[in-house]
Amino acid sequence: MPFDTALSGIRAASTDLTVTGNNIANASTTGFKVSRVEFGDVYATSVLGAGANSVGSGIQVQDVAQGFSQGNIAFTENELDLAINGNGFFLLSRNGEQLYSRAGTFGLNDDGYITNNVGARIQGFQADTGGNVGGITGDIQIQTANLAPRQTTSVDSILNLDSTDEILQSIGREFQTQGNAIGVAQIGLQNATITTLTGTTFALPLANDFTTTPMTFDVQLSGATSGNNGTVSIDLDTGSGVPATINTFNDLSTLAGVINAQIFNPVLPQTAIDVIADAVDYGGGVYGLEITSLQEGENSLVQVLTPSANVAQIGLNPAPASVGGIAAVSNGYPQQSIEFIGPDGAIVPFTSLQGVTAAQTASRLNALEGVSATSQSELTLSNHTSASGNLTVSFNGVNLVADSLAGLEAEVNALSDSVLPGITATLSPTGTSLVLASAVGDDLRIAIDSVNGGDSLTIQGDLDAPAQTLQVPPVGAGNFDSTLNSVTVGGAINIVLDQGYVMENASPPSIGLYQPISDAEFEDVVINAFDPTDQSTYNSATSMSIYDSLGNSHVMTQYFVKQNYDATDPASASNHWQMFVQIDGLDVGDPDTSLPPPANISPTPLSFGVYFNEDGSLNNILTEDMLISNWVPLDSNGQPNGAMGPQNVLAGGTPAIPEPPTSSNFVIELNGTTQFGSDFSVNDVDQNGYATGRLSGLSIDESGIIFARYTNGESQTLAQVALADFTNQQGLQPVGNTMWAENFESGQPNIGTPRSAALGALQSGALEESNVDLSEQLVNLIIAQRNFQASAKTIETADQVTQTIINLR
């Protein structure tokens, strides 16, 4: 009957309409693949096959096939939107079920997994902490929490050191003055006195009338070592300017002025002498005249000779005796001469003046070519005795108010930046002695004063010389030497001679600042030795940030010093540099356990030998391994910040840094560093540490590598997106939401990375549109409609034929 045939046609056309409508409905569905209905005719058969004149029985739907042709690529603003350009499907996992899709509308869920709109997780190859992608697929999870910090374990520097740089260092000779006058505690007067002749006192007015009776006498100075000795005749009358009568102190001052005028401008052939007369008002109507030397500290003699009788009225007849001046105590250094011989053989004599401080002598030495000098001085106070707390110590002219050694320590150190520059005080652990030192080598002068007799203080300079004790004279001490009221201690000098210079004393002294000079008195010393605070001591430097285990940033600085090469010295080498390393401006070398405590646990300067070949390339054989094994990370206050500490070499530290690290140790590599004749340059630097950071962005390249960027400036490979392909893509089972499942007809998936084998490339920030051709589908819709109508017409016609048959009578 034609009804069944027509019904099969209607069913086929209805299926075609459904498929076409589904295509039209999904014309805007991302990753959708167009479907088409594939039909086949139907013929009745028997056991022995169809007859020769078989009539068809209608139509059947053989398959609804999908076309996996490439859809258009539309670009979006979402970095996680992905489009496959070429073959392949995204691998998705939904509750353990493996699914496949071409729709790349992905985002992050609350756990950081990359999922599509229905929660299926994209699959890929996860990377380790080093950014190495593995080979096992799994859910791709983006760590959205803060990136944990990583401490620096490796630093790579590629530099160029200028082969034309000068050698900054040289080997000189160092000499320390150790003469037997150095540091001896010299005791004597705090202040020098002046030779003084004091006449007997008298009252005013004087009985003498200078109009009728002049006064005459001679003034004589002798024994002055730095003044003008001699004798001057004095004639006092009104003609020389003296008032007729001396009634007041002003008149007496005028008389003294006349005496001075004649002393300074004597009658020839006499010459001026270095004394001066002064009128003195002692109070209570008592007056006098004093004649003093102009030079202090000299034991000279002032005399009044051949006085006329009336000279007694001004206290000078009989002639009084003068008291000789006494020099203030000095460091006791005598005048000494030494000689410096330059590389060209020229001899430069030098004289250290008597009593001059070590600081002044060092300053004069520094003015000589090829010579540099520094000085220092030191003394020790002990036996501080102050019965009633009234002892006052004067130090270098500054009166100190503290009344104990501990108090003096605090007071002196508080004044070291003002009235006592360069002075430091250090109290002994027992509190029984106090060391005072001058870093510049000034004389150290001590004096004491007290209202209590017997208060005292002991001063020790050179330990091989006697100590001196200052004591306030006890009450009633008639034989106490009051001139021993101050102690002075001088300093020593350190002299450094440039390479090729020689120092000697032709006349070795028996006592003085210098000892007899011989080769044994000198030591070799590096001149212009490396000092990170002095740019003239290193050729080049570069700095970079490194990180401790807590992610704190620190500054590592590498300093490069070119080394001297002497072909006759087997200990030197050509193309040799020394690299010094500091972190945060501090030394990080392993401790020198041979030093006494506490220096045996302190960091030492750290340096490494860097050697180059004749072609300027790095000599990896001679260049030392560079392990930083004594770095203690510190905070801004210079205290350990709680980060992981070091493991020095003696404790087992080696250049093989474990992962994860167990100490703050790291290694420096200079592979690729050169020594060419061009300016110093930093070609590349890298270190593997970083601070903590937040995720700031993602990027995905054509090969599916997911690259994360963090706010700490770091970037890291997190994973690689996996793709799958099938031998028979049309065999995949659609499961909705633009996803397919594997089945028997599709075959097993071939899983790989984008751009490998026959798999396509990924386009980030883009989506693959539906491959539905809407105009084509509208035409197909019309065709399906016509087919439906035609089959329905077949039924209508068959119905009319059947009705005709029924109506036969």
C-alpha cells in the first residue's frame, strides 16, 4: 500500500526539518557543528532475495551526520576564551566523565580550575615549580592565591670586564713608629709659666719728684732660647714722659709704659730685649711692678742691675730675684730626622719637630710624595680616688663633671662629636680602668682638681714605661711638688710607602718617636686595597636584587678589581680579576676560625678569583667556584629577620644547592662573561628568587602553554592545554552543551599538545563560531517542507483511490 511509503517520506521529511531547524537554532552557538540527514531507500526482501520487479517501500534515515569543518574565529576580550584553528577537540572532565568539545568559552571557578559554562574542567599537562611541563593529563588549576616566595639559590651574570682598565692596587711597605718615647706618660705642668721678676710692694703716692730726681737702673734678660737677650738702661724722668709725681695707679701705669718704651727702643748701641714691665694693683692700696719675659715656658733670667737709691720706691732696690719660667708638659718627643728615597734615588729629608703631636707629624708626612701616614694615641686611667665626690678631671682642656670611671666613659663618648673630636672611651669589663684613645693621634692631656687633698688618678701610657699618678696636694704637705699637676701621652704613627719608596734614618736615635729603621721594621701592604666605600679601589661594580626564604628583597653587589701580573712572580697570573661580594653592604665570607673571639665567628670579606683566556673568554678551569655560604638575612634594623640562615663550608655547605633549599646559600655563575677591550657592561643578569606576588594576568600561546604573570614581576609556566583527535570524528556521540563523548565508532582519542602531529593551534582570546551556513539551511528547510507536502499528497491520492474502490458496488 502506498500509505506506508508516504508515511516513511513524511517521517524522513520531518527528521530533515528537525535537523535543519536545529542547525538554524544553533547558528550562533560557539563551537557548534552543523548536522545533515542522510537518507536511504527501502526495498522489501525475502529469504531468497528480492524479485526482479521489486517496488520500493519508502525511505529511511540512515544517519544524522555532523560536519566538523572549521568555523570562523571571532576575537574576544577574555584571555581564557580559546579557539582551535585546525583539527582537535578540547578534553573536558565532568564528574569523572571524559568529554570533548570545540567550544572554548572557559573561565575560572572558585577553586581556580578552568571550566566551561556547565562546569566541565579542561584537561591538560601540569607544570612543576620550575616551569617544566609533564606528560600526564589532569585538571588544569590556576593558583589564584598569592604566589609563595622563592629564595635565591642561583645567580647568573654575563658581563664584560674592560681589559684596558688600570691596575688600581700596588704593593707598598708599611712602617709603624715604635720609638721608646711613644706613649710614655710625661708628668709636669698643665700650663707653661713665664719668667717673672716681681718687685716689693709699695703705697702711693711716691715721695720721689721726677722733675728733680730721676730714677735709673738696667734691665737684663739672659738664658732665653727663643727671645732677644741683652741689657737695656732705663732713665725715668719727666723728660722721658714720667709724671712729676706718681700719685695714682694711672700714673704708675704711665711709668711702666715709659720703661717699656725704653726696653723696646733703647739708646744705641743697646738693642731691644724680650721683656715687658707691668704695673700691678694688688688691692688695699698696695701696688707693685713686674718685669716678665715675653716667651713662656723658658727658664730664663730677668735682672735689675745698678739701681739708683730712689728705685727702692718702686720696689726694685735692692734688686729682686726673678723666677724662671717652666715649660708645660709635652709628649717628650725630641726633634728627629729621617730620609725618604724615591724610586729614582732622590733623597727627601724630613724632620719631626720637638714636642709636636703625632697627628701634626703625620699631616706633614702626608704632604710628601709616595708617603701616607696615619696616627693614633691611647692611655689608661685607673685608681680613681675621690673621697667626697669632688674630683674634677680635665681631658684635653675640657673639664669633665663625671666623678667615676663609668661616668667619664659616658661623658667622653657624648663629647666625641663636639669638643673632643675623634676621642673614644672604653671601660674595662671589671670597671677598674678606662681607656681613652684618639683616632687621629692627638696628644692626650690629663689634669685633676679637687677641694679635697689626697684625691688622685693614675695614668698609664706605654705599658713598658712607668705609670704616673696625679694627686691633689694633701693639706699641710710642705714638700709636695705642685708643678707635677698634669700628664701628657703622645701617639704613634703608621707610615705607608708607595711601591719603590724607601725610608731610613742615617743617625739612629737613642730615644724618640722613631726606632732604628731596618728592613725587618717593614711589612708588605696592599696600597689602595679594595674598599667598597671608596670607588677608587675597584674598577667596576654591579648590583641586583636577591631574595631570602621569606621573600624579602636584598641587594647583592659584585665588585671587580683587576689584579697585577708580574711575569717574574709565579704567584701572579695574567688576565686575573678579583670579584668581591657584599649583601646589603655587609661582608658574607665564612668566619676565620683562627682569629680570637669574637672575631672567629664574624663574617669576613668574600672574594673569588676570576680568570680569562687570551681570547677574552672566561677560563672556567682557573675561575673559582662561587658559593655564598655565610649570608644571614637582616631586617632594616640590622637584626636577623627570621628567614633561613646560612650553612658555611665548615658546616657542610657545598655548591650543590638542594631543592627545596635548606639554607640561605646560593651560587654565582659567570658563564659567558668576557674580558674585551671595551667598557664594562652588564649583558645579562638573572636570579631564580622572587618575592610573594598576586596573579595579575594569564596568557596562552598557540601551543597551549598557560603563562601566568604576577605582581612581583615574576612569570611562570603553569600548564599546557591538551587536545584530542579521532580517526572517525563523525563517530562521536553528541551529549549536548556542544560536547561529544567517545564511542565505539569514533575510536580511541589521540591526545597531544596543540601544533603537534595533526592537531591544530590554539588562539587565545578568541572563539570558534558555529560552522552553520544559514542561507544553505534556509534552502534545506524549503526542500524539506516540499518533501513533507509531497508525501502528504501521496497519502491524499491513495485515500481517494481507496475511497473509489470502496464505492464499487
